Amino acid sequence: MNDGDVEVFLSLVERHRRYLYNLALRITGNEQDAKDVVQDSLLNAFVHLQEFERRADLRTWLNRILVNCALDHLRARRRRPDLNDPQPIADVADTVASSLPDPERLAVSADCHRQVSEVMNTMSPLERVTFALRHFEGRSINEIAQTLGIGNNAAKQHIFRAVRKIRLALETLGSGR
Amino acid sequence: MSHLSDDDLVLHYYGEDGARMVAVERHLRSCAQCSRGYEELARTLNAVTPPELVEPADDTLEIRRLIRDRMSGRVSPRVSGLTGLEQEAGVIALVWLVLLAYPWALQALFSSGRWAQDHVAFVPLVVLTLIWACAGPFVAVFAVNRMAADRGRERASTRVLVAGALLAAISPALFLLVSRMNAILSLNLGMWSWYGVVALGSLVSLVRWPSTFRSTARFSLVHRLSALVLTVFVLGHVINQALAFVSVPAYTAMRSVMRAASHQPAIYTLIVAAVAIQIVTGAAIGMKNVRAGAVARNLQAVSGWYLAAFLLIHVLSGLFASQPQAAAATTARAVNELNLLASPRAAAALPFLLLGVAAFLFHVGVYARLAALAYLAEASVRRLSYAGAFVGTTVVVTVGLALFGIHLVL
């Protein structure tokens, strides 16, 4: 491969970069990790570009590479707990606090925000990835299982466990008030 | 319809309950308890929303640099692995050191065993040297768990690490194979044949490997079916080896029955075919599955590598037995008589057999754990895993004691 190939590749992936970055952000929960995952994914994609030529959809192919890179990244991050980023994974809408006056609602919302971030950090990498893909991205369980190379039942169980952890955290928060 | 479980409600929330969707919805309309549970779930999950879409910073220059570095063979610090270049170098050095030092571990095991027979104070030394001799597979799991994210094994350092881990994992079996081939071919190369094999392994790791199968899913069914056949035989052997600790006569009787059965042409062919399928499919699955941080997968792969080497040697043992080699006959006698400290050569069978039992238990145990996770709650699986680990450790220790010549009934 030469420099021209690099430029062609970069121009091809440029139109998907925003999508990939946001997907990585939803899975990893912080900007630096998302940036690293996207870079690793694009590097992997470039190295395996010949494999893509047999496929039809670039975004689907890049998506699969990115999800698996993110999973590797989360696993590596888990081994280094000092690097678990406390940044929020998800914005918690005001649903929980909607009935409360503004200052209190903001406080509850911030609590939820922090609680969801914390509980996402306690999830196993597979729980986190499957939950993010199902809940934030709206992917079907079948699609998630195929992307990760796991069984449908396994994917379901990871999602169930993730949901249980979320419920436990948020319902504890609700009952504490 | 009976009450809906939490998992049913989650599936319904995500619209993943397929054909049951209408029935579940109808039930939710008629059952106040389930309806309340669903509302609580929906309220909680509705509260968890994704971050706003953001515009990423333009890092095209950085990506271009990473790709050019890769093309020119240079490795950027971050891509070299999340654990850092020095750590990767350290892990590579460790796996190859384990390989190079393996003959010394056997010598130390044999010597300390001899001293322990004279004086009980040397028993801890025997345990330490046994741990050293059995370290290969564990170091291999440690190493692959820390390898950089390089799925295609594109980087030479990844290949050196994976090849070193593979050889370290199978070192007890490989050492036995090399020393037997050395004897059969009358090469008289001594330790040089071992170091020659290690050097060959390092050379293979330097050349680019052919790309692995994109998906190994099609092998899984064949792998599991052949594993089922082998499990029956291997489990019989493991039980028999553990029985040797309790009673030598019972062990000998059971071994005779099992040998007579396995020497039947049809059964022998079935075993050899199952071993061949295991090795071929296991090699494809195992090489693809190892990756940083995936402890269960790595344990499964490394124990699979060892089992493949272990089974191969067992199948080839018929060939070795047919050779009129005094040394091989002495080793076979020592194994049969459960006196593996009879000679340094016989001592090599000690880590080989012990790790064979441990690899089998790990391989089946990790598979069972991963399969159970699809059906049981994590806490239940964890409890079952602890129970399994306790039973497995007891079996390995029992077999180890028997191999050291310690029996309740002689």
C-alpha cells in the first residue's frame, strides 16, 4: 500500500468518523477513550482493508471493528482501575426528577448522572457494550450477538445483568429520597 | 399467563420478545402487579439517555501518522499496546525465559524429590520446583492477557509473544516429545535438541503468519462433539489417576480395563479421530480467540493448546512404545508404577501428567462457566465456579500425591 491508498482510505472513512466517534463515546463513556478507540479501529480497518473488498457496507464493517476494539479497550482499562474515568457515561433525563422543583430536580438529575456513570463502570466490558448497543444504539440482540461473536442467549444475559445493575443503582437513589 | 419475570419485562421493553409480544402486552393490561413492575422498569430505563451527539475533533493528521508509522514498520507508543512497550518486552522475555529454563526446572524437581525422600524438610522445595516446572501454561495466560490489541498478529512483537506463550504453554509436553524423538532417532543431542526447537519456534514467530479464519463458529460444533467423545475417556483416566491415591490395586485394575477397551480397533480409531479433530479445530479457534484482557477466553485457549499437545503425545505413545528404547521403557515403567522420581527422565512426566489433568479441568470448567452465564445469574455461576475450583484443585492435588508415590492403600 502506498500514500495514495492512505489518502483514499482516509477520505472514505471521513464521512463515518462522526458516527464512529459518537458510538465509541456511548460505549466507553469518555472522550479520550472514544478518540483512542476510533483511532485503533481505523488503523485496524486500514490494515485489513483487503478483507473489506469482499463486503458491501463500509459502515457496517467499520462498526463491527469499532465495537470489538472498544471491548478490547474496556477490558484493558478494567485491568487498570486507576484509569477508569469518572466522566459520565450517559445523560440522565429529567424523568426521575420531573415532579420536583427546579433546584431539587437538578440535584436529583446530577445524582442520577453520577450514579449511572458509576454503575456503568462496575459493569463487565461485555455488559457495558451489549447494554450500550441495545439501549443507546437500538441494535437488536441478534445483531449485537453477531457483532461480538457470542450467542444470542449470552447477549441477552449480559443485557439483563446490566439492566439489573442500573435498576438497583437508580432505584436505590430513588428510595433514598 | 403467569406473572412476568424481570427478564421478560426487559425483553418487552426493548421489543425483543418476538412472538410473545402480543400476549405479554395483553397480560400487562390485565395484571396490575406486572404492569406496575413494567412501569418501574420503563421509568428507570427511560431515565438513562445517551449523551448528546458531539462533533469529534479533527484528528485526521494523527490517524495519518499512525497509519504511516504502521506502514513503515515503526510502532507508535500508544498502538504498541495499552500496557506500554517496556511491559510488552518484559512479558515476551518472561515467556521465552520459561521455555529456556524448563530443563533446569525438571532437574531441580528431580533433585529436590530425591532429597525429600531422605529428609522431609525438603518437601517445600519439591512443591516450589513443581510450581516452576508447571509454570509454562500460567505464564502463557498471563502473557496473552497483556498482549497489545493486534488481532491480525501484524506486528512481529505480537507474534513473538503469542509464539512464546504457545510454546511455554505446551513446554512439558513438547519437552517430552523432543526428548523421545531424540532417543528414537538416536540423535544424542542432549539439551541442544530442546534449544534447537525453541530457536525454530522463535524463527517461525518472525515471519508473517497466514491470516486466520474470519469466523471459527463453523468449527465449534465439530469441536464440541469430538470433545464429548474424548471427555468420556479423559474423565475415566482422571478418575483412575485420582483413584491411585486411594488404592493402587483398584487403580491397576481399572487401568487394565480401560486399556483393554481403548485398544479395541474401533474405539482406538474413534479416539484418534476425535483427537485429530480437537487439535485441528482447537488450533483454529484457540489462535483466534486469545486477546488482551479476555481472561476466560485466554484460559480456554491456553488450556486447549496444552490439551492438544498432551493428547497428541498420548496418541503417539503407541509409536514410542514400539521403539526398543531402554530409556523410554524405564519411563513407561516409572509411570505405570507411579514412581516418577525414579529418574530425571521419568520426572519429566510429572508436570506433563499433572498439567494434563489441570488443563482438562480448566478447559471443561471455563466452557461450563461461559455456557452457564447464558442461563444462570452471575452470582449463582460464581458460586458454582468456586465449588468447581475446589473440586478441581482437590482432584489435581490427589493425582499429584499419587504420582509422587503417596497412596492410602498400597
